[in-house]
Amino acid sequence: MSAFQDTMVITQRQLRLLTRVPEVLLFSTIQPIMFVLLFRYVFGGSIDTGQPGGYVQLLMPGIFVQTVAFTLAGTASGLAEDMKKGLIDRFRSLPISQSALVVGRTLGDSLLNIVVLFAMGITGWLVGWRPSGGAFNVFLGFAFLLGFGYALSWIGAFVGLSAKDFRVVQNVSFLVTFPLTFLSNAFAPTTGMPRPLQYFAEWNPVSTMVAACRELFGLENQFGATAGSFPSENPLITSLIYMVLIMAVFVPLSVRKYRKAAG
Amino acid sequence: MKSVIAEDLVKTYDKGNVKALDHLSLDVEEGTVLSVLGPNGAGKTTTVRILSTLLRPDSGRATVAGIDVIKDPDKVREVIGLSGQYAAVDEILTGYDNLVMFGRLYHLGKKQAVVRANELLERFSLTEAAKRPIKTYSGGMRRRLDLAASLIVKPKVLFLDEPTTGLDPRGRQEMWGVIQELVKGGVTLLLTTQYLEEADQLADEIAVIDNGKVIARGTSDVLKKQVGGERLEVVVESQHVAKTLEIVEKISGHSASLDEGLRLIASPVSTGSAALFEVLKALDAAGIHALDVGLKRPSLDDVFLALTGHVAEEKKAEEEKTSKRVKEKK
């Protein structure tokens, strides 16, 4: 019970930080909104999807996934900064649950995702995005997005706690997430990529997530890679497996790292 | 009863190449203050980190308030307070927010946490700044808030790792006042410092450490006797050296040394500034103009010189070189 309470206190801290520095919330919302508008109007005109509603229908799931993928960087740099400032030491000297700090941080970052996804959804709607999978499926799609962001947040936790220098963390996280989100079906068909990249894109969790969301939002995934493979045929189940795998590896790793964090 | 016992602690870093602690042993009697005194890199912080459960030693034993640090770290965390070298509070949150948050993490109820936060803010003269983010605080205010955070539930043992390093003289004075108040309240305190004066002001007993070992222990009087008291130093024009030497020796009652190159006459004195005044008066009466005059207190370097025969500064200079190199790399 007290472990739960400790975690909530940390999550509250996260939220309070947002109210103290509203710019963080502002910029973490503005950037994805800007992406929605840019991609919608820059690429939207030249990519013919041959589907009613046009490019924006395929684009929105892609941008949603990209945005939650950046949770990794957020969690990583947040924890790295706590390390640098000695806050991790203070938390570790308190009689609190050993997982509270990391769980609280990852939950807080996910709550931020809810706000950001909401703002993006509204923007998408305004520029023509119309999910047609039915209310339940759309809801499920967003639940998937939050789940994926949460899983990645644990990779971020591990990166942040392992970092020697907090300035490196942001760079490393972007270096990992940026190609991951582009070597996928998120913004363009993968069929134009060189063969080895196609295989990578096909198994890339970002692709399976995007495909899963497209399915739940009621459209066919036309940006899929080599058809007939397991991940492109079963994006929902593959994405779920990825999330479970990521958590199974990185939750214990991060908690162990936290216990041993030597600052 | 001993509140803190450390026996034979060994800690190495970098695969055994750097020996941070080399069979270090110390103990603190309940309700007293032990100051661990040593230069940078002597092993002070490592000692505190092990005793406060943040670091596991390679070997050795330690108990805090009778609880085994290695076997039962969770129980130890319930009875200690730790305030480190770097003010470990959330910079973006306000002082009040920080204390309430830490209060909740010590499992106080919401109301209790608020009451305790306000009490501590009042006690550490931070009420006015309570609603400001920490990043607007001065160095001294941060340290006080950090200290307040470690006192939320009255700890049985308090660890303060270099509580005044990096503070300006005023901040240091304020911090000393705050710590002295705590000591009056009967807390068991282990304090690390690089400053002999600080150890002198605050501690019942001092353990001098160097290269991960305790090399001397005792009250500050005992250590000071090993080091010697204050020294009076005068610099005069060369034609006045002989006469000045005579005056200084007469007043100090000790033989004085002379550095001919610097024309510096020095002698140990026991009466401090009174002796200084006497010497100045006598020089004036003899028509001698002192170019430079001063009282030198025994410093940590003097303690080190007296105890180990080597100078603490050498180490510092070396470290500065290394940190410079690291900076250059970046």
C-alpha cells in the first residue's frame, strides 16, 4: 500500500513540475501539432493513397506513434537530470519503495502523453482526420498508444539512470528514436525502401504499432511492408508482444539500476 | 552506546585500481558529533554513502542505530537523515512543495506533511521564500532547505556531507548556526568537512582521514596541540629585521624564525590578536613600519603536515589538474 502511495507522490511531483513550468507542456504539445500540420500539408498533397479521406487518415496513426515514442527521451533526460542533481541519492536514502521513483516518473510521463494525444487528435480532426473504427476501437487505439509510450518510457528510465552525462542522454535517445520512427510505415510506404530496410521496417515495433492503430481507426494499412509476414498480418498481437517484452526486460533492469545508482 | 559503527570498510573503484576506503573504522557515540576531516578524495563521501545505504562496501561491517547497513538498508533509511554536498532538492519546485513531497515520502499524512513543512521553513528562516522555486534561492538557502528535508521525521542519526563546501563566509556562518542548534537538540551527527575550523566549531570529536584510512582521532584540542597554535608573522624592511625579531620573541615568549629572503619573522603565539596588537605597538614605538603583519591559524594543511608529513594541497593540485583535463576533453 505504501509503495502505491510513494509512487503517487512521485507522479504528483511530475504533474506539479508541469504546472510550475507550463512551457514544457506547451512545447511538448506544439511540436507534434506542428508535425501534424506540416506532414498533412507538405506531403498530403503529393502522396495519393487512393483511399477516401486522403493522406491524413494514414498520417495520424503514424504521428501518434512517433509522438509517444519520444516519451523515451523525456523519461531518460528527466531521470538523468535527477541523477546529476543528486536527487536520486536523496530518494534512495528515504524509506520508500525501491521502485516508486521510476514507476512514478514513467506514470507521470504517460499522463503527459494523454494531454498531448488529446491535443493532436483535436488538431487532426480539424484538418480532416476521421477515424471510422467505432468508438470502442478508437478508444482501444489510444490505449495501445499509451501502453506503447509507457513501455518505451521504461527503456528511457534505463538509459537515463545509466547515463554518465545528462547532456548525452537527450542526444542518444533522439539518435535511437528518430530513425526508428522513420524506418517504418509511419509516413510513407515501405515498399520503396531497399530490401533489408524493408525487413527492418516490417519488424520495427513502430510499424506494427502504426498498423495496429490504422486497423483500430478503421482503415487498411497500405504502407505495409512485404505482405504475408506475421507482423504485418497481425499488427495488434505483435505490438502487444513487443510491449510485454520491453517491460519484461526493462522494468527489472531499470529498478536494479536505480538501486545501485552510484551518482 | 555507539550510534554509528564502521569496521574495516573497504571500497575500491575502477576494478580495484582506485582504493577509496582502505580498512576504515570509526564510531560515533550516541548524541555526539563526529567530524570526519580530510582533503578531497580522502574517502569522506564514500564513507557517508556507505553508512547511509547508498553504496555497498566491498568488505567490512557497519551499523547505524544498531541496524546493519548492508543486511537491513530499508530499516536504516527509516532512522537516518542525509544532506549531501550538492543540495539535492527539486530546483523547479518551491521550498514548500519540496518539503511537503519529502514529508509524504516519509509517510506523513497530508495534513501532517504540511504542518511539518511549515514548521521547518519557519525554523530555518525560509518562510518568506517558501513559495519560490528553489532555483531562485542562494547557495546558503538551498543548503538549509536540503538540511530541513533531512529532518522531516526526527532522524536518530544525521549525516551531513560537506554541508558548507562552496558557500560564501556568510552562508557558512548561517549554516553553522543552524547545525549548532541541531546539536543542542541532541542529535547524533556525522559531519564531513575539509575545514579544520568547521570541525572545531561543530564537533565533539574529529577523525582525520587520508587515503581511505583514519590517521588520527581526538578532540580538536588534542589535534591542535599536535599541530601547534596560531602563528604571528611580520614582514619588515631588511634593516629592521634584527630589532623586529627581538620584539616578536619578547612578546610571544617563543623563539622566532626568520626567512631572510622574504624578510618574514614568524613565531607561535598563544594569545592571538592581543599578541598581534602588542607587537604592532612595540614596532611603532621603535619607529619600525611593518610591511605586512598577520595571524595565521593552523589550517587543515598544517594538520596534515603534522600528522602525515605530506601536504594536503599536493593532492588538491593534482585533482585540479585532472578536472581541468576532463573539462578540456569536453
